[in-house]
Amino acid sequence: MIILGLILLILGYVAGISLLYYIGAILLIVGVVLLVLGRTGRAVGGRPHWF
């Protein structure tokens, strides 16, 4: 999710499409939050590990 967010963020910035830019930023933030929650040992979505 983090990689997809980065790709959309870069494509949105280069192409000048603000919708891709915002979707990429949201996916990047959600991916980082899930990564941090998974690293701290909290169950994310009912799973003990988030891969």
C-alpha cells in the first residue's frame, strides 16, 4: 500500500492530476499507519501480523 501510494503520489505530481495526488497521499498515510500498528504488536484487522 505504501508503494502504490508513492507511485500515485509521484504520477499525480508529474501529470498535474490532483485527484491522483490526493489518493496517493491518503494511501501512503494509511500504509504507514498500518505498518506502525503492525510493528508495535497490535492486531490489525483481526490479524496479529499485517503483511
